[in-house]
Amino acid sequence: MNKNRIPSKFAPALLLALLCLPLAAVDDNPFLSPYNTPYGTPPFDRIQIGHYLPAVQEGIKRHQAEIDAIVANPKGATFENTVVALDMSGQLLGEVSAVFYSLLSAATSQPMQDLANELAPLFSTHNDNISLNDKLFARVKAVYDRRSKLKLDDVQRYMLENTYRGFVRSGALLDEKQKSRLREINKEHSLLALKFSDNVLAETNSSFIVIDNKEDLAGLPDGVIAEAAETGKAMDMEGKWVFTAQKTSWIPFLQYSPRRNLREALYTRWFMRGDRDNDKDNKAILQKLMVLREERYRLLGYKTPADFYLEPRMAKSPAAVNEFLMRLWKPALAQSRAEAAEMQKLIDEEKGGFALRSWDWWYYAEKLRKAKYDLDDSELRPYFKLENVQQGMFTLAEKLWGLKFVERKDIPVYDPDVRVAEVREGDGTLLGILYMDFFPRDNKQGGAWSGGFRGTFYKDGKRVIPFATLVGNFTKPTAGTPSLLSLDEALTSFHEFGHALNTLFTDSRYRSNFAPQDSVELPSQIMEHWVLEPEMLKLYARHFQTGEVIPAALVEKLRNSSLFNQGFETVEFLASCFLDMAWHQLENALNVNVSRFEKQVMDGIGLIPEILPRWSSTYFTHIHGGYEAGYYSYMWSEVLDCDAFEAFKETSLFDRKTAASFRRNILAKLGTEDAMTLYKRFRGREPKVEPLLKKRGLL
Ligand SMILES: [Zn+2]
């Protein structure tokens, strides 16, 4: 800041502020005054890295003052003056951290990562100061113990029970010595988890192959070559082609390149991330994380970390998850064996003279797909231009719920790539804001996700609108071609859009949301079901040059091929679920050798050597970022989404009544009442597993 620029009449107020805040950026911290942006959206055009720390410190200070006020209330504890007051506390901190952590994934930098390391212990200490605050807990407990006498509705009772449980699960019932150990564990754990994901990002960025011989590009589609050339250019290797450990880069290479040695080289770069015994190696970090989790949850009275994580979920126990996974595993494994045999036969017929290995799978799968269904992934891409897919999502939301999306160019964004739409109900009511950020950048984590800069709740009887995000790493446009998505990317796009709709539709009196982990993929995964329905394709899948709707024959081929390679897809996925569960069911990770343990678990379930788990231990970021003992959740949710989609099949694809019920019972309410109760309200019964098995050809 430049002190000399402060006009003297403002000096006293600023001086006061200076006493409470570090010097950096205090004169103009956008987080600390009204945003003055459309709808109060985050002022990205004014936020600088120096603003976060003072805003977080101020946020923590205000939050702590609110907590102190709840505790100091001379009146006895009531639902309103304790549970609701707690729910409404910490808004500034919530908003600052939502922005910071969204950008830490979508627009990161070394200073952002350093700052995250600096903030982690602040958050961890602050959270502990709340969750281990005896007097606060005593008030919550006082309300909880009287819960049957209070006249609470379902939503209030659910919030009370989960708030109470949250305290207990954070250690409120522990003695002082145990609590202080818990604080130490939390602090160390949060830093290590950050380090783990920083390492994965660094390893992803440094894992690539460079091709300087044109002949080595044989078999690759033009778009794939063009993108590799642009990647080369961006990396100061003009005239060369670079393939990276981003899925949009390595998967097409493995699918199309007949150069077996290069496939091996690239795939090895992908699956060795975090396991190279260099300074980004994650093995020791992972082990330490697991040891800390074991200690933490033993302190809290659980046998293993998995027991702790499963308790509030729909699945309830590790045993139930293991049984569920096994039920899918057996038919999937048998199917994958048959698929591998078919590929080996093809290799032998071509006199390849080698045994199928993991880096060959995509290539031979693509060949077989073409031979059996005359269907080539690159034949499909022209019909999935990004803009068309996006319009398809919007059309679907309009048909089901009457939503309207209007692009806004005046809402600040954190990167010029980001596009913003306001989302309105059919009657014009503003539902929320949607930020869309589709393309890979080297300051962005891989994968796709949906989050938000602000959740929704009611303030003075008025709904505060949510700001949802949809972030992906989709195939980029190149000089001559627009962004043409693979089918997988189109599905991902609809998926994340479903999460965003869930955020936008949420209609909750309170800010807290307690959606069980294994239910949260229901709103997203159900959207994927529409992508390939012929009625739906007609609405959006048009050729980017001719405008012709995807031909019926191609759709037919697509549908016929939808069961193709499902053994692989399911096995690759489930293998990671088993790995996740195995790590979290350990009772002594200290004695474990990371590589050997993974192999042991894979051997234990009989994984065939031609398939590797989708995520291996050293880059399995999900299980340190909210999906601990929870990767199975996607599959569990798939049971729900397959069963829920049947409700549309039973009526019609765009049935307004079914859509309204799905919105009212699930999308608007998930996390505010018991998930199974909500589901039963929508479907009239519990979900059945058969629609999932049928969809994957495993029945
Ligand atoms: Zn998802």
C-alpha cells in the first residue's frame, strides 16, 4: 500500500483498521467491503493475492467473536440462539475461503500454493477452536439432549443431530490431553494433504513425452496432432509435439498410436507420478497421512479410519461397502478377462508377438470398437462441439425445469477463459449464477469438478442466491478447429452441470449442508443418462461444419457399443475403490510398504495385470480431498442415478412432473434431510441395484 495516498480525513478509520490487520493491501481489500458487483459476485478484477491472508485473519476474528457471543449468551441454550446462530456464523470466512480454494484448483500459482500452506494451520487451528470449544459444545448438547421435547420440523431436527454429531466426531467428548493431541494431528495432516496434491500437480506438469519425428505421429487424428503441436509451442518447443499426463492428451495417444514403445513411455509417465523417488515422491507422505488418520480415529473411538468415514454415509459401514463392491467386482472381472482375451487374439492374428500390457489396452480397444461397431471415437467428436454440448445441457434444463441461461459479460472472472451465465426460472426469478471454465491451463488442476463461490440460504426471509462453478479440462480449440469433445468429455460436461444444478436448486433455510458423501453424485450422474438418448441427441448433437444432426445409424452404433469395454471401465474403477477402502481399513500403516501394499491389495481381489487401477496410491488425490474411504461413492450413487433415471424412462424423457418431483425432493433438499428418506419420497421405494448392472451389461 501507499500510505501517502490516504486522504487525511479517512486516516483515523484506517489507522484503526491498521491495528487489526497486517499492512498489506489493507487500504483496498475487496473482501472487506461490499463488492459492488452484479449480484454481489466475487470481484475477481480487484482480488490480488495479498488480499487473502488479511481477509482470512479478519474472517477468523469475526467468526470467533460470533462464537464467543453464542457462548456468552446469558439466556439458556435454544435451537435458535445456539444451533441456528452457529449455522449463520463465519460468513466472511466462508466467502473468502470459497474463492481462495476454488482458485487454488482452477488458477493456481506458486505463491497461491505457498499461501495455502500458510493458511492450512490457521484454518485447522480455528476449526479446532470451534469444534473443541467445551462451552459451545455444552450449549449444543443441552439443545440436543432436549430434542424430543422441542417442536422441531424434519429439517431442523436433521441439522441439530448433524451439528451435534459433528462436534462429537471432531473430539468434543475427549479429555484435554487427547484434544491437544488431536489439534496437533489435524495441523500436521492438513499440511501433508496439501503437499500431496501439490506434488501430483508438479508431477503431472513434468510428465510428458516429446516427439520430434513426424513418423512417430502415425495413426493419430489431426486434432490430436494439432493440440500436441500447440502444447509444444506453449512449452517453448516449437515444431515438436508434446503429449502430457493430462487425460485429454495421453488417452487419445494411447488409443491411436501404433508406436508401442511410445505408448509405454507415455503411460508410464502417467502412472509413475508421485512414485519416482524424487523430491515430489508421495509414498512417505501417503503413509504418514494414513498413520495420522489411524491415530485420529482411534482417539475418537473408531477401530479404523474407514469406520469413522462410513458412519454418516448411506452405506453406514465398511463391511457394507466391501460387500457392495464385491457384488459388482465378480461379473466385471469376468467380463474384463474376456475383453483381454479378445485383444490378445487380435494381437496374435496380427502376428504382434507380444502379450497385451496395460499401455496396449486403449489401442486395441479402439481397434475392436472399430471392427465390431465400425465406430471410431474421432467420428463422434464433430457432433460434440463444446458450444453445442453446452447448449444441449441448457436445453435439457429448460425442458425439465423451464430454466433460462443468459450470458453475462459484466460479471468479473478470474481468467479470460471463464464464461458466466445467470440462471433464471421460467417465471423470471433469479436462481443463481453459473461460472464455466472449460479448458486446460497449466495453472489448473487436472480433471473436472463443480463447486461454488457461495452457497444458498435465507437471510431475513429472502433467498441468497448461490454462485456455482463448472470446471473442466476439455479438448481445446486449435487454430483451425473448434473444441470438439470426446464422448467421455461430453458425459463429464453433463455430469458437472448436474452438480451445478444441485447447487443452484438447493433451497435451504440454513447454510449448513450435510449431504452424505455417497449421495452427492446422484444429481450429477443422472444427467449423463440423457446424453446419448436419441430424442436428446436430436436437440444438440449437430456436426460442427454441416449442422447435420448426428445420423441415426451412428446413434444406433453408439448404443450398440455402449456395453463395449465395460469390463475394463468397471474393473479399473472398482480397483481404485478397493485400494481406497484397503488404505482406510488398515490398523497399522506404519509397517506398510506403499508399493507392496498396493500390489497385495490388487492381487487380493485378483486384478488382471493388463489393467491398472484408475488412480494409484501416489496420485490418488480424491482420498485426501474429501473422498476418504469414499471413492466407492460414485458407484453407490450410480445405483441411485440408474434407478432414478428409470422413473423418467417409465414416463417420458422430458417428463415435467417427474422432473419437478426430482427437483423438489432431491435437488433442492439433499443435505437438509435424511438422504434415503428423500429418495423414497421421490421414488416411492428404496433404490434397486439391477438398473446399474443392466446398464453396465453385468446382469
Ligand atoms: Zn461428480
